[in-house]
Amino acid sequence: MQLVWVNTTTGDEQRRTVRGRSVFLRLTRSGELKTSVFSTPLRIEIEGQNVFVRDTGDGPPLSVAGMAVEKGRQRAWGRNQELRIGANVVFWVADSAMLRSRTPIDPEQRRRWVAIITVLILLLLLFGFLGYRTMTANNTVQMTALTPIATPTATSIGTLSLADKPTPAGAPMPTPMLTPTLTPTPALVPATDVSPLHVPATPTSDPPPPPTVSIASPARPEVWDARLDALGVNFVPAIVPVGGEFWRLFEATWLDEWEATGRHHIFVDVVDAQQKRFQEREVRIRVSTDGSLTACTPAIDPNIQRPFGADCPMFSSGFAYTVTVDDRLPSDRVERLGLGTIEDRFAPIHTSFILRFRLERRTNN
């Protein structure tokens, strides 16, 4: 901004450009306006589009727009208002840099530009759609033109003989003569006596061992929360050969919005045959959505102090998640998990699930 200093007695005018946010002004004995960084009777502060003036109490009295400025108090100094210091009048003018950096955008102009840009985008989309339709139509025409037309063929059953000369008018048309094509009859070959072939019997050997049968694990876990049926949760048992190891789901529990206390997770634990958290190797839990997209694969934490070995947050309601043990061994599977309640399955209400798997060996039972 610029400060314009006018002496009402002599009519002299001075101008000073002010940079920064704060400046001190002083008037010399000769009446010249000086700017300084040291404390002087007048201090001007710039904050955004506002300019403030403060009388430090060491000079002549100050007034802004005809109203006195109390000593030690700060007063707003409008752009069209005069600051009087004795016989001198000071007013400020915003320079181009200040106007560029602080002039707000006209809302009407902003709306106009938004409308213009929106129309241009719609036109581009329309032209792109028309171009796509035209290209598709041209490709269809080209494919139709290149498709060969099948020529009908007829089986020849004879030779049609007509006169080479034209038939005079009124004369009867000759009847075409068909020459049949003779097919040779194959000669009969006398039958030859064939002696029967005697194959020696294969010696009897031990019967093959019975095949190994793969059967599913029990239909339900040992602990199954009845509310899971109302939620539409599915349990899919693993297909395991007899004598093979697999991960069996032995507990499944649902926590409603009050029991979950704000949590929205699938809590999973994996234990061995002794009901201790599995620690022989790293085992991960696979939580997927839509049966293919993986949501998370946390590893089971071997720290037995934690209540659960792993957990995965849920962010989708309804039947979004499937859980299984991600290991080289077969595993039971739980499907159609997600946020929501029994009354409204797709409500974004925080609920949780607890699933526990145990390493077992499949028997005939």
C-alpha cells in the first residue's frame, strides 16, 4: 500500500510505499514523512484488507474520520477515511500487488465460469458419444460387406443335353434327356473261417485297497450363536480326506451394537489340539469380499496375552465378508458376514463377530 501525506498549511504532498504487516511513521521537524522500524508516535498495522492505526502517546493527537484515537488504543483506518495528525492529513491507497493478492472473487463471475466449464464438458461427452456411435456403425457395415454369401450347390444326377442351335418359333421344345450315373456294385468276398481266440485267465491277485474318501467336517461348530441364522450367516465345512488334518471352526458368536461397544471387527483365534494358540508356524486369516477381493490377511499373533490372535475391521454392511484360515491345510469357511442388525441387515451399525478355529484330524465319525 501507499501512504499519502498532505500538509494542509503548505499544501505539500509526500508518498511512501509500505511493505510488510507493520510500520512506524514519524514526522521530522522539517515536515517530512519518515518510515522507521523503531518506536514512534504512530504505528500502522496491515492485516489482510484491514489497516489499523495506533497512537503510542508520544506525538500530537490523532483522529480518524473526525473521531479522536485514544492513546494506546488501536482503531480501524478505512480506505476512504482521513487520518489527521495536527495540521497534516494522511490517507492510504492500495497498490496493484495488494489488490491482486486480496481482491475476492466475484460470486457471480465464479458461477458464470462454472456454468461455461460444465457446458464444455457436456459438449465433449456428447461429441465423444456421437463419434463412438459413428465408429460402431462403420465397423458393422464393413463386417457385413466382408461376410461371404454362400453359393447353393446341387448334386449332379446326370448330364443334360440340349440342341446347340436355337429352336425356331412355334416348334415343340425337345425333351431333355437325363443320362443316369451308374454306381459300380462291390464284388462279394467269400467269408473266411476265423478260429476263436483263447485268452489265458489272469491269475488272481490281492484286491486293491479301498479308496480314500474325502468327507466334510460336521455340519455345525460346537458353539454356534443362534442369532447367526437370523442374520443369514452361512457355514461351509471343509472337504477333508479321512486321516487328514484341517482347521475346524468350533465357535462362532455375534456381538450386537451394545455388546460390540463401538467396535466393528471380525475377531479370530486359531488354537491347536490342546486349546492353546497355534505357534508352530505363521498362520494367516483371509477375510475377502464378494468371494474374491481380499479385505485383509492378518497373521495370528503368538502372544497369548491378547484375547484374540487377529482381527480385521469391517466397513461394509449386509453379506460382504467371507472368513477362512489361509494355510496349506483345508479350512472351514464362514460366509455372509458384515455390519448391520437382524432387523436391518444393511444398516451401517457397528457390530462384531468372534470366530475360533482348531487344528483337528478327520476321522470316520
